[in-house]
Amino acid sequence: MTSDLQQAARANTAAVPAISVDGLHKHFGTHEVLKGIDFQAHDGEVVSILGSSGSGKSTFLRCLNLLEMPSAGRLRILGEEVGMKKVGSSLVIADQRQVDRLRTQVAMVFQNFCLWHHMTVLENLMEAPVHVQRRVRGEVRDEALAMLERVGLQDRAGFYPAQLSGGQQQRAAIARALVMRPRALLFDEPTSALDPELVGEVLKVMRDLASEGRTMLVVTHEMGFARDVSSRIVFLEQGTIAATGSPRQLFGGGVSERFDQFVSRFNG
Ligand SMILES: Nc1ncnc2c1ncn2[C@@H]1O[C@H](COP(=O)(O)OP(=O)(O)OP(=O)(O)O)[C@@H](O)[C@H]1O
Ligand SMILES: [Mg+2]
């Protein structure tokens, strides 16, 4: 390939959103939780997803990495449309292997860490790269150890999750997500299960990842993180995007009365 063609290919890749959804709906029985969400996240964006309890934030993230099946809508990851087929009135995954593959590209970090308790930290990190991505064990091991160092856990590789503090477990979970070399990281309230004194160590890792240019979608109640670290805010209310914009726009006030009310709860 000539260098011109390579450049064009790169420019084209940059233009494809890491994640894109059109008309995303999700209902549980008769309860419609997501009511037609259109959203794109481009490489390098850090999007904070804010909203009251029950507004649909977790459901939204879970649909993006197919932990929940959308009820309707189109989802593209790195430009590749996720195959879904209709069975009765529900959508189901058309090709499980495609979903397994794409899911490693949008790695999720959960509120309660979700580490495998019967595995050491190092085994936790190596599991998906070796068994799902089928990468070479020795290389994965080296990368896993480097990622543990990256999050300050180089001396905890052989520990079991129960032997770690909550902050350490969450940093291990972040390292586990990174070893999959994802194009985007999804965080669902990564610090809300932590004792207050452990929140800072996890936020620091997340701030570092953001400053490296990682693509991140973060459901959080940490308004400082949302305001200072994210490039964009998405405010969900009752399953729709009620407001979106830069932190400066939204936190400046006056864009959305509902958002201003929401934020005032954290200031008082
Ligand atoms: N598996 C499920 N079955 C039925 N209803 C569900 C399910 N998961 C979520 N819901 C409902 O969907 C709505 C949105 O839930 P979701 O967990 O997405 O909210 P959230 O914005 O993440 O809230 P929180 O801030 O409390 O975590 C809630 O009314 C919830 O009860
Ligand atoms: Mg939630």
C-alpha cells in the first residue's frame, strides 16, 4: 500500500466512531427504560453519563456491550454492525462469536469489580485475552504484569481478590479491562462501592487513562471527575438524553433546567 493510501485509510478509521447507536430502545416487560437513544463516542472522547437513580444509565452501558439485548435499534462497534435478529417480539444475538469478539473491544468495569474469586489477580487478567482473544499466553502474561504495574499492583499478581482492598480490586479490574486492548472502556459507577478514602486511588488511574487519550464512557456520581476530566456530558432522564454538551457548557448552568437541578443536589 502506498503511503497516501495508508494515510487515507488511517483518516477513514479515525472518522468511524468507536461506538455508535441509533434509536436504542430497551424495555423490561411493559417498562420502557431506554426510549430511543442516538449516541456516538469517537476515539479519545471521555463521556460522563449522569442522571438520577433509575434513569437508565446502567441499562444503557449494558446494552452497549450486549450484556443486555436492546429491544430495538442499531449498534455499531468500530463501525461493525452488531448482528441481531428478531425472535417473536425480542431481538437476540445473531452471532455469538461476533459479540464475544466485539465485547473485548468495549471492556466494562463494574461497580462491584466482578473479579473471578477463584482466580489470582494475574489469572483474572489473562483469562479473556487467552481464552476469548486466543492470544499467546506468554505475551499476555507480560502485558498483564505491565498493566498491574500501571495501576500500582505489581506486587499483588499472585493474590486472590478477597485478599485485596476494594480500591485494589477495582484497579485490578481496570487492568483486566486494559489487557484486552479495548478501543473503549465502559465504567459503571466504578467508585461508588468504595470506602471514601479509596475513591481517590481509582479516580487517579481513570484520570491517567483519560489523559492518555483513551476512549471512556463513565457512569458516575463523581461530579468533579465529570466536570474536570470528561470531554462531554450526557445527562439521562427517564430513558432519554435530556441534555448533552461540554462540561463547561452544562456545568456553566442555564442549558438545561433539569440538569441544573440535578447538579444542585451534589452541591448542597
Ligand atoms: N433486569 C431488569 N429487569 C427489570 N427491570 C430492570 C432491569 N434492569 C433495570 N431495570 C429497571 O430499569 C430502570 C433503569 O435501571 P438502571 O439500572 O439502568 O438505572 P440507573 O440509572 O443505572 O440507576 P442507578 O443510578 O440507581 O444505578 C429501573 O427502573 C430499573 O428498575
Ligand atoms: Mg446504575
